[in-house]
Amino acid sequence: MKILVIGGGGREHAIVKKLKQSPRAKKLYALPGNGGIAADAQLVPIGAKEIGKMVDFAKEEGIDFAVVAPDDPLALGAVDALRAAGIPAFGPDKKAAEIESSKVFAKRLMKQYGIPTAAFEVFDKEEDALRYLETAPIPTVIKADGLALGKGVTLAYTLEEAKAAVHALMGERIFGKSGARILIEEMLEGPEVSVLSFTDGKTVVPMVSAMDHKRAQDGDKGPNTGGMGAIAPNPYYTKEIAELCMKTIFAPTIAAMAAEGRPFTGCLYFGLMLTAQGPRVIEYNCRFGDPETQAVLPLLESDLLDIMEATVKGTLDQTPVVFSDKSACCVVLASEGYPARYETGFTLTLPKARDHVECFVAGAKLENGQLLTAGGRVLGVTAVEDTLPQAIAVAYRAADDAAFTNKYCRRDIGARALAAVTEGGEV
Ligand code: AMP
Ligand code: GLY
């Protein structure tokens, strides 16, 4: 089969590498991919949001199956367009993708169907939001309704911070029309867990749980980033919690989307917070998370192509989805200064090949056969070992072998998870 993967980051490299293990995957294409992905797939020089060109290419090339990975093309209807052209595509259609692209839609869905989440209010006028804040419980959380590159959320610990965040979104429109409507939410507390799941709209199969590390610096300090590393499984997420989440969150969400006439197919990402009152949904993403995917997919033992096809055909209940019981740690290597200002264009030397280690290129281009850095996040280095401490140690050993000017990484990926283990969680 000829398979087209849309997107161009570390997540897409992890998807390409796993699909390549399928005996039926004869040829892989990445659109646009990146210089590192070029080692595993033929690059297609079309942007991930250029849906017309994408569909034309897929038809001309005789693509048998497409995987749409990033949120933007999903929100723009890439899956709808590919399917309309007769090409089976993994991912939600435009209506189902709204579960991520509109936080207001997602919160109203949860409220209507009794899915546990933080209490919230919706505002479309700045003065109403500011008036509400005068009597609202502080601390509080301010969120833009629309997509804001993961940066549309402010945790406000004082009334002044809350007001400033509302004004930045609604008055100054720092994220454009994404700030036309905002949410003001109850602030929850507890460890966060990312659970990615496969779903065909009826059956939902959670993958191994993961923990992201969103802040730029050690000790969860500094600004939010796309994610500086991940471990899987997440030790806070015990079997009992998993069963509770299936009953109160996963199955009800899939049923709610179907009942709304928006059956969700593809990968639905549950961003959860384990509060003292039980698990709560912080956010849904309509796609694989990054870097979580770089820790989770290396643990998948079943054929990813079979699973992805089953989500489109509606046969997930008859398809094996088996994960290894090992642990994975993914360390992200970034350009110093990320997520603000950073320099690119430096020679990138990948770590030497090691057993149990995979490298996923996030931001690099090929020039005259040489990889050059081309992004904030440059490389994800994942180790899979019997235990989490081993996976962390091996991932860092390999990550330290990679070389490029201004290389930066957090040194404490997995440390919080290890602390959870000693506090009595499960490994
Ligand atoms: P989001 O973009 O919705 O995932 O939010 C980004 C991050 O903000 C989450 O990963 C949480 O760490 C934090 N966050 C979002 N909503 C809340 C909330 N209601 N209470 C506490 N923290 C939150
Ligand atoms: N790692 C969080 C996300 O992909 O949104």
C-alpha cells in the first residue's frame, strides 16, 4: 500500500516509523515531512494546510491510505476532502475535530453529557468577563476559545493577572479571532495524565498512558512549550483510575459525539487531571499528542496500519491493539531560547545507533545531504527499557550524543514520575 502521512514534526516521524513496520506498507510519503523524516519516507513539498494540492497529489500518486496528524488540517477539513476523493483517511472529519478547535464546544459537550471537567463560564464581551471576575473564585484559569498554538491558557493567581489575561485575549486580540470568545474556568489541582486513544466512533481503545513535560525548564519552570519530553506509562494512572476513566470519560465522550451527529474517528487525546475528587478532563485534542506519541508508539506491538484502517472501517472491536509492558522515555532536544527566540541552520549530528533507542526528527532540513536544524524542537530521543529508571538513563545517554549548536534539553524528564513511584504509585 502507498501511505501518505500529513505533518512534519517528531510526532509524524514516530507515526511514519511505526507504519513502516507494517508488512503491507510498501511506500511511505510525508507531506511536507522534514529533512529527518526523509530517511524513512518520500517528502512531498506541499504544506499541511494546502488541502486542495494535498488531495490532487494523493489522487495522482494513487495513495491508498492517508493519515492526517496535525490539528490545523483536521480543523480545516483535510479528512473530509480526502474521503470525498475516495481516499480512506485516518483522523476526525471537520465536525468532529471541533472537539479541539472550539474549547467552548468541548466544555458544553461535557456539561450536557455529565463528563467530569472544571466548572466554567463562557464570555463573548470583555466587560462581562471583567465584571464576572470581580466575584469569581481566584485562582482561576482564562482560556481562548479557538486554537492558539497551545498558548491560549493563563493560570491566574491574582485578580490582576486574570483581568490582564482577559484584556490580552479580548481587548488586544493577541491570538486574533481565537480570543473573540473566552472561557473562565475553575482551577483544578493534581497530576496530569495524557491518554491517547484509538476510536472508530463506537469502540474506544486507550493507548498506554503518558506524562508530558510542557514547561521549558527543569522543575516545571519557565514558559509553556509544545512539550519538552514524555514518559509512558504514567505511574499516577493506576488500573483503578483507568477503569474509572473508561466508565466516566472515554466511553461517554465517544457516545456523546455520536449522539451529536459528529462521530469521532481517529485518535482522541484525553488531557486529564487526577484531582482529589476524581479524574477530570482538562482538554481534548483531536489528534496524537506531541511528544507523547514519541513515547507511546514505540511501545505498540500491534500493526499500526491495521489499527488505523480499522478506525476508518469501523472494525476496531475486531482488531488487536497490544502494548508492551515496558517503559519509554522521550527527551526533546530543542534550540536554546525555544519557545521564544532561537537560531536555526546549524549542523545536526544524530546520536549513534543504539539498541532500544529511536530518534524522531522534529525540526531539521536536508541541504546537500547534511541535516541542519530548522525549528525550536529539533529532535526527540526515545528509549524503551524494562523499567522507567532504565529508560530515562538510556534516553539521556543517547540524547547527550546528539550534537548541534545551541542544543538545549530539560534534565529532569521522568523525575516527577519516578517520585510518584516512590510515593506508592504503580510502575
Ligand atoms: P490546555 O491548553 O487546555 O491543555 O491547558 C494547558 C495547561 O494549562 C494544561 O496542561 C494544564 O496544566 C493547565 N490547565 C488548563 N486548564 C486548567 C484548569 N482548569 N485547572 C488547572 N490547570 C489547568
Ligand atoms: N503534548 C500536548 C499536545 O500535543 O497538545
